[in-house]
Amino acid sequence: MINAHGGNLVNRKASPEALQELFVEAEQWPRLYLDDEQLRAVENIAEGLYSPLEGFMDGEDYRQVIENMRLKDGTLWPIPLVMGISKTVGEKFEIGEWITLANLEGKIFAILQISDIYEPELEKEARLVYQTDQVEHPGVAELYRRGEMLLGGKITLLRKIKRKFPNYYLTPYQTRSIFREKKWDKIVAFQTRNPIHRAHEYLQKTALESADGLFISPLTGYTKGDDISAELRIASYNEVLNNYYPTENYVMAIFPVRMHYAGPREAILHAICRQNYGCTHFIVGRDHAGVGNYYDTYAAQEIFADLSEDDLLIKAMCFEYAFYCSKCKQLATTKTCPHLAEDHIYLSGTKVRELLRKGQRPPVEMTRPEVADILINGLTENSKEN
């Protein structure tokens, strides 16, 4: 099976033998209160999703990642993984000190030994990671809300958090075990923050024709306010997978990570995580992890061309934008269809959301009717509740 990024799959969970003593010690240490998104990041580190990272980045790793997309040891890493804190909190902590990581109600989940406390370089980070310093960009806006100081250090997980969609939550250790059991060698991963539409189906099934298995992982972390909710995304995938995919050829698990909307750099992060899950190939389509007009249409594909096998073992499978051709009478791309643009029906995730919020059904050529029903009913219920 493909190695984890950096060579070894990280495990930062406390051993059962050490748990009781660590909980006693953690009660005595200074406490840092984290929200759900931050706790998810802690657990993702502990369970190997962000391998080879064992904690939050120190200042040297942070600066190297911003400027060179590398950790200080040269390992490819595209987006800083950091813990933001206020200046007031930062002044209370000392390097080398052990602290307790708790939720907002004070329940202990992990411990961290501080390796660094430092100031972020926000303008540089915005320009180099997101290619813009405009606060209208959701990733940049979140960057400026993150905290005046950053805290680095290795973590040890003491208690698992309560996850949404527990039936679809799998760790990298679990997915690798499943892939071995299925005897899959070539495993293609698909990343999505949108409900499934026919163009997604086309890409997934085209890739599956040359692979042993398909790993679908809808993102369930933070997304911007006008994105379709994770609940509706999971429901739409369930409907299509149960009725139109052979059950023995796919695995679906949630991707419990926030969206940064960092375009090309985020495409690399998504690929690294899927390599850690055990996948060998990763589908990269049009405007991967993009938002607005901040990135060129195929910038996320082009960035993979600059990487070597020493940088990243997982391979990008690059697809052009898929559409329905009224003359071909099927889904296609410009590589397989000779007809004119007026013969094509395009439908992006953005366009689907726009139609649904107007109460309009997307065309059946691009969205299955049962998926449209799920989305329309779900959005209607949400609007009534709000």
C-alpha cells in the first residue's frame, strides 16, 4: 500500500495505560479553550490525517510553508496548520510548558507541549497562500479572525470528539484496513464540497474504469454561508451511490476538514490527506477549491505538474470540465465531444445552488431528479426554520 505522506502514518493518541494519569495531570495545567473546528483539527492530527504533522506548526515551519510550500525539513506542505490565540492568552504561556486543550465548556480533549509562540505574517500569508489580500475572500477573512498570536507544539489526544455523521467517519488507519481487505491497489479519491451532479458522476465513473476502487469523501467542515449544507450533501450522495454505483467498488467517508478556498495550494492539501487515507490517485477537476475569480480555471491541475514523485506519491487525475452534449446525447468534455458550445449544458456547483435558491429545478441532464428533490426539500425546510 502507498506510504503516508512523509513516510509514516502519525498516531498521537494517548495509550490506554497512560490515560488516567494524563487526565489527572491535565487538570492541573493551564487550559486553552477551543471551538469545534479547532478540536477537529486536533483529532485529525492525532489520527494521522495530516501526517507527517504531529502538532501545530512552530514559527519556522509556518514561514517555510508560506514562502516555499515546504516544512523546514523539506517535506511538501501547502497551507499552514496553526493554532491562533489572542495576545493576552499568549502572554500567559511559556515555551516548554504543557497546556490542556478543552472545549468551550471546559471538557478536556488533549494536551500540548508548547514549542513556540510567535506572531503571524498575515499580509504575506494572504498573498502567497490565497493569492489575494482581499477580505472578501472567505479564506483571507478567516485568516484575519484567527488570532494575534500563533502557538506551536505537538499534541496528544486523550478523548475523541463527538463527530457529525458518525456512520461515515473513518480514520486513515481504518480506510487503509478496508482497502487491504478489498485487495484494492489503485484507489481513486474524489473530493467535494457540493452535492453530487451528473458531471461528478461522469468523472468518478470514468476514473473508476481504470481503478480497483473509488473513495468518495464529501467535506463536512466549515464552508462559506451560501454552500449547500453537509447534511444535504451526504443525503444526495447516499441517494445516488445506493442506486447507481456498484456497492463493492466504492467507499464513502466524510472528510472532516474545513474549506480554505485556497485553490491550487488547497488541492495539494486535499491530495496529501487522501494519500494518508491510502489512495493512489486523486481527481482534480475545474477550479478545485476555488472561489469567485481568484484562481485560473485549471491552476489546481497545473500546480501538480511542478511536483516530483519525491514530493508527493499520490497522482493527480486531471479532468476538463464535463457537460451534457445535446448532439452526443451524453456527458462529455472537449476531449471527447466535437460540437459547439450552444450544444452543451454546463452546470457548476455554484449554478446548482443559484437555481435551487430561486426555487428552480436544475436540468435533468445534469442533476438527477431524486437529488434535486432532496436539495429543494432540504432548502425549503431550512428556510422555514430560519
